[in-house]
Amino acid sequence: MVEGIKPIGAKSMAEQVELSLRDYFAKKSFKPGDAIPTELELAAALGVSRNVVREALSRFKMLGIIESKKKVGMIISNPDIVGTFEKVLNPTIMDTATLQDLFELRLALEVGIADLLFIRKTEADIDELEAIAANETRGDFFRISNEIAFHGKLYEMTGNETLKNFQKLLLPIFGYVVKLEKEKQVSGKVSHKDLVKLLRKGDKEAFKKGMLAHLQPHYDRLKAHR
Amino acid sequence: MVEGIKPIGAKSMAEQVELSLRDYFAKKSFKPGDAIPTELELAAALGVSRNVVREALSRFKMLGIIESKKKVGMIISNPDIVGTFEKVLNPTIMDTATLQDLFELRLALEVGIADLLFIRKTEADIDELEAIAANETRGDFFRISNEIAFHGKLYEMTGNETLKNFQKLLLPIFGYVVKLEKEKQVSGKVSHKDLVKLLRKGDKEAFKKGMLAHLQPHYDRLKAHR
DNA sequence: AAATGTATTTTGTACTACAATTGAACAAAA
DNA sequence: TTTTGTTCAATTGTAGTACAAAATACATTT
């Protein structure tokens, strides 16, 4: 076995075209709505078959970076970043290290959104959150869905759409990692109701500490694990 | 104009095949390394041309979900989620609302990683961080690259590879939003050196407050803006 | 003027053909 | 026996043609 020798990169034409188009779009500084050349023009310009061009274009279409209409042609459009993220976030094929990383990322967010929360929160929001927290004591199945509802509402309250959708994506990861660790989900010492109270009171520092305490079991596991 | 009638979903074959394959992979619970049927088999099973199948497969290849070798066929592989994210993160075509959202997301992370930081930090890390902080006072260009180095090191110290790469991706967003707001980048009242001191001392609460103070100008802008 | 038909352009799909790669099997040689 | 070379076959990769489908522009009819 020969060490330290890497196989030469044999990029497919489709991939090369993808990169080439990326450069082209950047160089032309296209904005959403701008038209791009036809498939045939691109194929001719790049010296490849229309087939290859279409394989590359298909990639951009998946990302939502370009849209196409018959007869009209293709235009740039703004991509759906969260939707794209969803496409690769498949717990069953992701390696456990990355899953763990994402789990930690979500933990960090959970604590980090507190400042946004206190900027954007409204009384109506807190009312709703309180109603969710009121249902905290239930069976195991309901507890999990309640947990999701509560934290989901918190993200929603930040008024940050991307963040909210992002969190929704990370949910399955959360469940998966917890299951992976075979640990019975154990709650921290601070309940949802406690958190609502702190939020209502407007005590940001106390809320942050409370949230951390709420998540403490997870952090404890991290500390012991790695 | 006829109301209340939605155009029939005209998904392209390639898109339908993509979805279909997604289901198939999930149902079969494929793991990285597992072989999938050949292009011809898929085309026959789905009742479409090989062409269409290849356009769909091209998408998966971009995400790193499948790899192909001539003669051998195709296998599932674990996707590069950060790399995928990079492909859609193009500040020039993203709408400003999403850019703003991502900016906030990064702010939240910056504060939220403190707990991970205190679990994983080492003296050697802090030494390095201190060295970076020592160069804080310089010209404008250097100040920005120093800023990047400092915060980058912080993410690195979390021992979370995904987080680190994720932050690296968000950097251009950060720069872009700041420029967009036409605001001269102004520092908070807590310097990098101060943060290092707090980190060294091991005072987590103080560090968190310090970090927030460091980022305060950004939060102030948010408060005023929306 | 408004509806309708027609031509044309561009994307979407299908099919064929062949090149390139590579694993496998087997043969030849050291 | 182990290595090296050769041939074969299977599968992906690329090219090209043909035609269907949609949508625009324009002409025609009413």
C-alpha cells in the first residue's frame, strides 16, 4: 500500500460546468430576475454537450438559484437556503461526529437567542408561551411534543424566520442524538414555567441562567463524553 | 382572471425523480458505502429516460450524497453539509431579509458558544488567543482580519468542526451586512484582550457578559432598526 | 377591439451511440 | 507462488439527434 499519494482529481464535466457557471454568474454579478443565456448558447460557449450543461443546471435548479420556463429561458432567483440545508440533513447517512456537532450547535443557539428574544418579545407572545408551558406535565409522548412546541415558540419570538426554520430542521437531529446516546431524556432543574416567569419579569440575565439550567443535563453529558 | 385555481404543480421529471429517490433511499435505509441500482435500472424502474435519471443523480452528487465510479456503479456517501451550505450562500443574490437573519444567527452563536468554550478550552488555546488579541491595535484593514482571526479561534476552541466551518461561511455575510448598513464598524467597550483575561480567569458569567458587551453595537443597531 | 389561430423559440424528455474507466477473470512470466 | 500483462464485460460519462410541450409574438378573423 502506497501512502501519501492522492488520486488525481477527475472532476466530471457537469461539475466543471457547475463551477464555471458559478464564476460566470459572479463575474456578471447577476441579480435575481436577470436572464442567463440559453442552454444551447452555454453548451456552445463551454464546448460541451447540452446534456452536460443540463446536468449542471439541474443542480442550480435544486438550490433554487435558477428557474426555467419553456420558450422564455432561464433566470436567476434567490435560493432557499433552509430548504437546501434540509436536503442534506439526513440523520441516517450523516456521520455521528457531524450529528454531535449539530446537536451542540443547536444548544449554543438555544442559549444565544436570549438577547434577540428580549429585543423582540411581546406580551402576546409570552401569553402564548405560557399556555404551552401550562401543558408541561403529561405523558412521555406528549412531553416531547410539548418540548418541541415550547422551544419552537421561543425561536418564533425572535422574529427571525431563517432561525425558526433552521431550528425546525435541527429537531430530528436532536431526537436522533438523544436516542443515539440511549439516554432517557431528563429535564433540568428549571421548568418551562419557570422560564416563562423570568421572561415575563424581563430579567434577561436570570432567563439566560435559567435556560442554561434547563439544558444542563445535555451539557453534563457533553462534559463527560468527550 | 379566474380566481381560486392554482396552476397544477408542473414539477420537472428530474425533480420528481429526485424526490422519488429520496424516498427510496430512506425506505431502504441506505448507509454510506451501500450500493444503489445502476442508472439503467433506475430509469427502467421509474419509467423515465436515463437522461432524466442522470439529472437527478447529478443533484445528489453535488450534495455529496452519492458517488459514482465507472464500471462499479454508485454508492451512498455521507454528505458535506457545510460545503452544501456554501453553495447557496451567495450574498449577491440572497435577499436582504435572509442576510439579516443570518447575521443575527451568527450573533446568537457568538454568545451561545461560551458554554462549549468553557468545557473544551485549554491553556494552549488561550495562549494562542492572547497572541492574536495582542495585535488588536492596527490599521483598519488589519483590524478586520484580526477580528476574524480572534473570533475564528474562539470557534475553533469549541472543538466543533462543523461550527467552525459554519462560522467561516458566515464571515462574508457579516462583512456584507455591515457594509450594507453603511455603518462604520465600531467596537464595543470590551476588547479582545479583556475577553482573553476573563477566559483565563475562568469566569464564565463574566466572559458571557463581556462577549455581549463586545457585540453590543450590533445589537443596538438591531434594536433601533426593526 | 377582442378573441383565436399560427409560427417560433426555448426548455423538457427520449433515445441511440460510443468513449472511458475499471473490476474480474485469466494467461503469461518471473 | 507472485507478479504482470491481456482481454472481456459492465457501468458511468459525453455527444448528438429528434421531437414534445409551453409560452411568446404576431397575424387573422370576427
